[in-house]
Amino acid sequence: MKTRFVGRDSEIKELSGFLRAEKSSLLLCRGRRRIGKSTLIQQLGSKANHFIEIQGLPPRENITLKDQLESFSQQFSRQIDFPALKLENWEQAFSVLNKAIPNASTVVLLDEVSWMAKGDKDFAGKLKIAWDTELKHHNKLILVLCGSVSSWLEENILNSTGFVGRVSLDLKLEELDLATCVQFWGKNHSSISTMEKLKLLSVTGGVPRYLEEIRPDLSAEQNIFQMCFKREGFMFSEFEHIFASIFSKRAVIYKKILGSLAGGTKTIEEICQHIGIEKSGTMTRYLSDLSEAGFIQKDVSFNFKTYKPSKFSRYRLADNYTRFYLRYIQERKQLIESSLLKDANLESFIEWDIIMGLQFENLVLNNLKKLIEILAINPGSIQFASPYFQSKTKTQKSCQIDLLIISRHSIYLCEMKFRKKVTKKVIPEVIEKSGKLRIPKHLSVRPVIIYSGDIDPAIETEDYFFRIIHMEEFFRSA
């Protein structure tokens, strides 16, 4: 079945520019699993005269360099209609690839390149030599290195002195924006309510591969049940597949870290305490890996005294599916495998409203660019845009704000509500939070509420909020 390609217009436009260049180009495309990296490059390849795609073998126990080279040879030979060669090393493999590239526009994708490098610690160096001595001399070649393990690409390509000045583009794919996500409901997406879309997006996020599983003829609850609570559902076993393929032997410690964040944000000290290990440089690296892989986000707070981002930070789960899996699928695996949840009511799950609220906040934060557009803020004037948290001291009270945007002249205090009915109580709640901040006198305070559901008309009558934003505005194209 042909993979559906939706969105990514700006990325395709940028990539297509390299097809018109009369020279070779080395590009990187990275991002979390299922985000659509391979599909995007395949789309680029369809615009070239020739396209060659070679994937690294997924990690498994005892995989060897010989296995990777043999797979490379077999994939390559099928695409150029040539007998598979017995390759002894990567120098030979890259030389064979070079000789097969025609004198016409050609896109070569080395997909999951970190897997390909398993078994040869000098893989990146050999690729660099092949690029310098052979591959870059083609006039119409685009070589794309693609991978889900961004830390490998950073360490071995971006931060390597050997590749300085050689990478023409480092493209990191993010989740699709909400206006693009609606296309997965088909032509009749306008008949689906904003609340129903948000329920489903609260589980899938803007991840293309998950969105492809949407059945427009089913309700949000039915879709979630089909995807997550049936043993054959795509998202039932997805979590384990991701970790086995990306992190291999370190998967256990990474799962523990994510588990510690399933209920809310934590500092690095709180994460260490929760999973029972000492704070160290290794722990910092683990968190960095999870961040690069798209699972978590490090949110830095703001210091109003210095008027700069502070050193205090907290980590949150940035991937909606991961939190949903950890809170609702993982602990019910045996019941799901036994088909005992057939008549389960999702909204009866423990802390359902709380978790949906966190999922909703993630959707907004992952679509921050759209929010800034709705608020008509000049992006160049923004000095801070992140969830804000303030710890209790002798001179200040503890405070947590869903989103704080500080521009040159204004502070936008954003409250997010995912409820069937948003009541007037939200106003004193926001006033209390605002009163705990030491806001400089030169800044105007502009309270904003972002919500889904129905809102008490009295909130508009009070005229307290600078903007009252229903989430349906996020689904509108610019």
C-alpha cells in the first residue's frame, strides 16, 4: 500500500532547491521514529531522475558488520538491477555506490545510518573519505543521511571536524501542525468536532504514522480503542518496538526515566530520586538522548531579576503517545491480550481528565508557532516562550503557569483548559498566579486563555482576558 504523504510543503520546497543545483549536496534529515523522514526523502527522490534508498538493519543481538554489508549489497543490487557483490568493507561499498550513480539528478538515501554503522566505529570517517574523493564530484547528486538516533548524527557528523563545511542542510522534522493533521480525517473533516479531533490527537500527537491509522468513519473513542486497546492495534506494541530499535541495550533505563515523567514534570534531581540512581553526567546524557529522540522536553524557567532564562529547569514528556501508553496501555497489557477490555469506557480510567489536560497542553506547546501567529506577536521580539515554574522561597511564592510568552513590551500569561465546560473560576485562578510574579513595570500583562469545550459567557463579559482562543483556531490554515 502506498504511504500517504500529507503536508511538509516548506520542507519539500527547501529540499527541491538542491535538485536544481549544479553540484553535489550532502544533507541530514533527522527526527523521532514515525515522524516521516523516509517518506519525505522518498517524495524528494520522486522528483529526481534516479532514487536509491538503502536502509540499515535494525539492532538485534549479535548483529555484525558482515550482516550490514550484505544487506547493503542486496538492497543496492535490487535497485540498480545488478548482481549482489560480496562486500568486505565500507570503503568498497561506497566505491561501488559511487560507480553506479548516473550522470543525471540522483537522490541517494542512507536510511537509519546509525544502524548501518554498527560494527564499524570508523564508519563515519570512511563515509567522509568517500564523499571527499568520489561522491562529491557528481554534478547532480544529493546524498541524504537519515536517522532516528539524532545523538549519533550530532556526534559523528554535525560535531565531527571531518564533516565541517560539508553538510549543506541539517533538517530536523517536527510533528505536523494541527491544521495539517485534520487532513487525515479526509474530505469531510469539517464535520468532525474540534473536541473529537483533540481527543484523538491527544493520543497520536502530530506524528504522521500514527495519524495514518485514523479511520474517519469511527469516533475518537472507537479509533483510540482500535489503535491502543486491541492486541493487533498498531499502537498497542509500538512503544516496545520503538525502544528496541532506537536504544537497544539502554532501553531499560530510558523507560524508567519516561515512567518517572508520566504523571507530570520533574527536575533532574527528582527524576534521579524516583528511579533510584545518582545524578551524574551520564544521567544528563540520557536525558539529552531522550530529548533528541523527541520523547521529552527540557523547559527552562525565567528569572525576572536578571531578566534572562534561569538555570532552573524541569523535564516533561513531550510525546503524547508515550504518556498515554505508560498511563493506560502498559498496565492493561494482559487484559488487552485477553480481549477483556472490549466494553471499556475510556473516560472512566483513573485520572483521565488530568492526563487529558496534560496531553492538551502538549498539543498547544507543540504548536507554539501557530499560537504566536494567532496572538499577532512579532517572533523577533520574543525573549522567552515556555511553561513557567517558580519555586517557593522566603521572598516569593510557588507558582506554575502553563505557558509564559515574554516579548519586548508584553508578557502573555497563557492558561490552558481542556474541559466540557470552562467556568468563571478560571479568572481568579489566573489573577492569583499573576500576583505571584514580580513583573517589571515596563511590561504590559496580557492574560490569555486557550480552551476546548464550552466556555461560560460570563468570562467574556468580565473582559479580563486579552484573548480567548478556542482550539478550532489552531486547525485553520494561515
